Amino acid sequence: MPYQYPALTPEQKKELSDIAHHIVALGKGILAADESTGSIAKQLQSIGTENTEENLRFYCQLLLTADDRMTPCIGGVILFHGTLYQKADDGRQFPQVIKSKGGVVGIQVDKGVVPLAGRNGETTIQGLDGLSERCAQYKKDGADFAKWRCVLKIGEHTPSALATMENVLARYASICQQNGTVPIVKPEILPDGDHDLKRCQYVTEKVLAAVYKALSDHHIYLEGTLLKPNMVTPGYACTQNFSQEEIAVVTVTALRCTIPPCTPPPPCCQSEEQASINLNAINKWPLLKPWALTFSQGRALPASALKA
């Protein structure tokens, strides 16, 4: 007789599924506003603004209190630990502002990239220690989904099997779901390097296949997850040009070959204009796509606003 593994209750599954599908409802995507004072320094510097905690609060407030034209487009907003507890000028905490516009609150929970010992230049992510307690507290404080970003590099001998295994995100996803939080699974293959489109497609398919094998082994409820994969694109140093239609077909093909149809994945994007062009081409390409394909953007969404 097969062993019956412990599972989430039907009530837990329904909550997770409802949250995930609300975030990527038709026409909606994710605003990644999870900048810290460290990561936002370059953006603020580009507009001659001092990098302080208060200016970070002003910046986040600017995004979250934009007029109601934003409401039909944003299903969820990812915050950083500090901004989760900051307030707008009217005294409301930022999670209240997000929920008042019909959005779901997310939180970045990883603790950053660290070198993977024995693998020159490859990395893994820290933050599993104490994650369950942090997720439980974030849930009480209004966050219903979480983000954990791992990065993989394409090189002559990378990503290695070890790096792929270390960055499959299944343990993080399991801890999130046990605490009623929808995990965004984000295995990001960086566009650094001179690899072409075919090489990126091959690596993307291998990584996503490993991710879903691990999620299955950890008994993850897939309907209560969101996948944030990279688009399949050539490396920045690649000398060959590829059209948006070519990028669309290999991206959709890679997703179709690896992602179960029950998963609602929002692909991540590149620069503001290029991301929009590629995502539009992906959604227009006439191949069956049994999931919602939408956006999850951070720096790209407010780029024009910052310049203005």
C-alpha cells in the first residue's frame, strides 16, 4: 500500500489557489516594489536623489498611491521587510494601501546571494533558517505571497548540476504553503554572457524540469504557487540578432515542455520597452498556453515615471 503523505487541508488549498489566481487575474500582473536602501541606490542616484530610508518611503508611496488607473492592472505588490512596516503620509501602513486598491501584499523572504563553495562563480541563496517563523509573522502582518529569487548563469560548464539542485526552491515553497503563503518560484537564468537563443532554451528547460521534479518530491500544491521564469533570450554579449517572434516561440516552447498546466506562471521581464514587446509577442503567438502569462516587473514599470 502506498504511504499517504501529509497534505494541506482542502481549506488551505483553496486559500492558496484563490490568492494565486487573484494576483494573476485577467489583465493583471505584479509590481515588484521590494527595493531596499541598498538595491535602490543606483535608481535614486540617476535622478539626483539622496539614498535615505525616508526617500525610499517616498518612492514606495509614489508607486502605491498612484491613481485608480493602476487598480485594474496590478494584482499584487511585493514589498521589502522594511517597507512592509512603513506608512503613507495619511498614516496607513503600505499593506493597507495595497489592499484598498484590491491588490495582494507580497514579501521578499530570501536573505541574498552567497557563493556556492567549490563552484567558481556560481551561487546559492540563504534564508531558510527561521523562514517558517518569518512567514508566520508576515502572514499576520498582511502578506499573502512571498518571493525568493535564485540566480543561475549560463557558461561553458554552467549551470552545474550542483547549482541547479541547490537553487530549485522547493523547500522554501513548502515552508511558505504550510504558513498559508503563496510562494513565487523564481529560478532566474541571467542574460549575462554570449550564449545564443538555442542555448538559453536548452538551459531554461533543464532548470524548469528540475524545479518541478523537486516541487513534486516536496508535495507542493502547484495550484497555490506562481512561477516567475526568465524569458528565453540571447546573452547580452551575443552578436546574433533574434526577432521578438523568435523569442516568443522558444519561450512558449520551453514553458510548454516543462510547466504543468495547473500552474499560473507570470514570466519576468527585461527593460521597460523590450519586456513589453516580448511579452506581447509571447501572448500573441498561436500556441496553446494553458496558464496565465503576465508580467512581474520592478525597475521596468516605474522607469519612465522616475525620469519624469
